[in-house]
Amino acid sequence: MAHDLVCWKCGAALAALSLPLRRLDECPRCHAELHVCRMCADYDTSVAKHCREPIAEEVSDKTQANFCDFFKPRAGAYTPPDTAAMDKARAELEKLFGKR
């Protein structure tokens, strides 16, 4: 079972799914594909190709299901949006241009 896994896109628990994740597995809540780079333990935006696996083929869309043989699901794949930064930017724009 995938007890500690959560969807990379919405954060929903994936405990009902069994491992290994299949290429076409989807999140039960938001229906995002799960066999994606953003859900992989090797996904890292600070390295080339955003992948720490040196021999993996580059995948252009990190949010679409792929055929990577090195895929390992990552427990902490969900990053909640920074709503404080978005609210601050929105307030600055309203201050600059006025509210609609």
C-alpha cells in the first residue's frame, strides 16, 4: 500500500493505491496522473533536466505520465501554493491599479 504517498498536485492521500504505481494510475480526488516526474524521488529542480538520475532520458513535461524505468514515488511530493505571496502580490496590484 502507498500509505505515506500523497498526490503531487492536490495533496490527497494515496493509501488506497498499491505499489508499484502503474503508468496510468491517477489521483482519486483530482485525477492527476501519478507516474510523473513531479511525483518521483529523483525529481529535483536544482539539477540538470530536473532529475538526479544521470542516465534517465529527459522528460519534457514533468506533469504527464511517462515510461521512465527509474521512477520511484516520493512521499513529500505535494507542495502547497504560497497563498501569502499571492495575496501580497494581489494587494500590490490593487494598490497600483485600483480595485475592479
